[in-house]
Amino acid sequence: MNDVIIFAVISLSGIGFAAAVILYFVAQKFKVIEDPKIDEVEEALPAANCGGCGYPGCRNFSEACVKKANNDKNIEGLNCPVGGNEVMSKVASILGLEVEAQEPMVAVLRCSGSKKNAPKKVEYDGPMTCAFAHNLYQGESACPYGCLGLGDCVEACNFNAMYMDEETGLPVIIEDNCVACGACVEACPRDIIELRNVGKKSKRIFVSCVNEEKGGVARKNCSVACIGCGKCFQVCKFDAITIENNLAYIDYEKCKLCRKCVEVCPTNAIHELNFPPRKIKPVEPEKPAKIKETENKQQV
């Protein structure tokens, strides 16, 4: 009996030892040696894991930076929107490279379909998510392009940069908190949120509408919809405005912030942010009829 036990113990020990040796050599054969710079780059990142860089997390972004630096000797096209230029400079320094500063971005809401501008025509009764409602119907105002007002974008924001305004029914973007991670852009099924450059002194001009319906139909559902009239296109001297599918769009890279397009827009669909109030031109009082007659006689 004792011999059987001893034999079993020796046999199992031998099998275990052999398996351990095999596993050791397999592990050595397929061992992946990571570049230590990956850890250094990850440590320099803000650890937000927001996905704004285009990768699932900061670790993946670190690996992409190191790989591109080793292969291409640059990290062009890679950017951490949360950390901005300061963090990317640190990353470049770790990798022994230089990186060009990028224009900071911010999210903007391209819809003005508030409760006042786009009154309700129907009452929604269903799951309170924009993603579901978008597949179910056009919206309470009947605009198939406008904000659904159920706050998917706010839920997606991890930086407290958005909230729903109960008075207007639209999301509000807090510029100081926005890191341009793009989470709200991805969450919106109507594509009404866009990342644009912050602009000089935070000044921005954009068309706050994405409705591609013809003017009459668009205005029927929203009083401030873009009607594609082309007046803004005609006054722009910098080729910053295009008209396509009954909708105007302002290219922020070409726009010089002259504000002429804002002045001529008949529906107030073009928004200007963080500009000083316009100076009101004084209106000359109309001259009395007798004075006009005297002037006319003098001219004759």
C-alpha cells in the first residue's frame, strides 16, 4: 500500500516537473518584450480613458505612440484631446521627438430647435434615449434632423461639460470643461454636435442647423432653420461657405470671423459666439415735410 502511494507521489511530481519545464521554455519562446517607453508615455497621459484619441484607452494610445515613433520617427496624426498640447509635448519628449502644437477644439451644438423655435407637434412616450427615439420617429417638432432632447450626449460626457436646459430642451456645452474627446459626437444619433476649433479669443461662427430639407419644409418645423438661400455664400469673400443639399456650412479653417454672413442670414441660423455686442448705427430723424420742400426748391 505504501509503495503504491510513494509511486503515485513520485509519478505526479515527475509529471508536474516536466510540465513546468515545458511551460517555461514555451513562455521564453513566445515572450513579448514591451518597450519600457510605453509605461513612461502612459504615465504622462491624463488616464481619462475616454477614447477621444481614437483608441480604447490610454494604454493602447501609448502603444500606438511608441510603435509609430519607432517605425516612422514621428507621432503625426496622434493626439490626446484631454491633455492637449502640453501632454503631447511631454510624450514627444519621452520619445525623443518634436510635435507641432495643434489648434484646441471644442464641441458646438448645431441645432437651435428649442421649444420656442420648434414647437411640439406630438408627445413622445417611450424609452428616454435619443438612440431609441431616433429609430422610432422624427421628433416632437417633426424635424427629422433636430435635437431629440433626451440627453444621450450629456450621459456620454465624462467631464461635466454638458447639461440639458429645461427651458429650451437643448443640451448646453460648458466650454471651459469641454476637452473635445468626441464622446458626445459619437452618442448623438442626429449628428448635430461637431468639434470645431476654439478660435481666437474663443470666437466662433457656425451654421446652427443640419436640416437638409427644402426651405419651406424646414421653416415649417423650425423658425430658425437654414433655408439654403445662399445669401451668406454671396457675401463671403474667403470661400469659407458652401451650400449643399439646401444647407449652408462654414469651414472654420477658412472663416476670418468677419460676421458678414451673420448679418445677411434671414432666419438667424448662423450663430456667433463670444463676440462683443454690435454697435447700433444711429438713425437720422426724418426731416419735416416743409423743410424737404424748401430743399427741393433750392435744388431746382
